[in-house]
Amino acid sequence: MFNLKPNSDYLTIRANPLENNLVLWRFEKGKRSSVTWVKNTPTSTHEWHDLKVRIAGTKVEGYVDSKLYLQDTLPEPVTGRVGLWSKADSHVYFDDFTVTPAG
């Protein structure tokens, strides 16, 4: 998750291996809505995958295994905190979580 605000609003990018998609979600006041939806994103189950989110001002990019799949321009720059997120019904393992400031 990223752009986490004090009121608990945030954005997240999720790779879904059951549907082979990558989605940029917005959570506002506890309600989820999709911002950008990319189909045919290979994320097979029971395998490790690298998920990378790159943010520069209002530009958001989503990568799976080093390949760019998702691009979006947000209405305002990202300013909140970052963290990890997964759906409650998922089994997800995180390893090597890194945040690198834009430079």
C-alpha cells in the first residue's frame, strides 16, 4: 500500500494469480474502487514473483518480475506512508521489502 493518509485512505497495487491481473485500487472511507485494471499479467500461483511499484509525483507504474504492466497518472502527488497489503482470503509471503526514495 502507499499514499496512506491519517484518515486511513490509501492506494495499493495487487497482483492476482487466480485472475492473472494487476490492479491499482483506491480505498477511501473504507470503500474499495479500481483505478486501473491490467489483464493477462502472468503471476502463477505457488511461485515467487517480484512486485515493484514506482512512483514519481503523480505517475504510478506497476511491474511484475521486472516487466512494466501498469501505468497511471493520479490526480495529486503521492505524499503518504507506505506498507504491505493483501486480501484477507489470500496466502501471501513478503520478502525483501524495500522502499527507496526517488532521487
